[in-house]
Amino acid sequence: MNRTEFIIATAIILLLAFAMGWFTYWLLHRFTRVPGGDMAEMDQLAQSLHDAEEMRDQAIVYLETRESELLNQIAQTEAELRAAMEGLRDARHEAEEMRAYIDRMHTAS
């Protein structure tokens, strides 16, 4: 192979490499590009997703505050229940003392 044939072979190989690269780029661009009409839809979907995330965050905050309110209410109710149970216990003890006093008065008479 002389010098001219080598240059021609190298030029053909480089031309084929360039053509394959350009064709590959064209195929990738053809299949991965987003048409103009779809961009508006994608923007709308992105906005809808953003709105949904905001609503989710607001719902989480609402649920956390509601949960803390309910836990506070439960704690207050339990405290009232303990106080009522203690009052009932005191009333039963007092009633038992009264019965014992009445029994002692009847037996003493």
C-alpha cells in the first residue's frame, strides 16, 4: 500500500466514522426529543405535582397539630378520670366510715 492509497483509506474510514456518529446522533435526537406541544403538558404536570406536594405538606402539618391537640385532650381526660376515681374512692371510704359509725350507734343503744 503506497502513500496515496493509505491517505484515501484513512479518509474513507474517517468519513464513515463521521457518518456513523452523525447518524447515531440523529437517531438519539429523533427518539429522545420532546415535541413542543408536550412541553406545555410537562409544565402543567410539573405544576400539578408541585401543588400536590404543597397540599401534602399542609395535610401533614394539619394532622400533626390535630394529633397534638387530641393527645393533649386525652391527657386532660385521663387527669379528670383519675381525679374522679380518687373522689369516688374518698366518697366510698367516707360512706364506709358512716356505716360503721351508724352500726356502732345502733349497737351502743
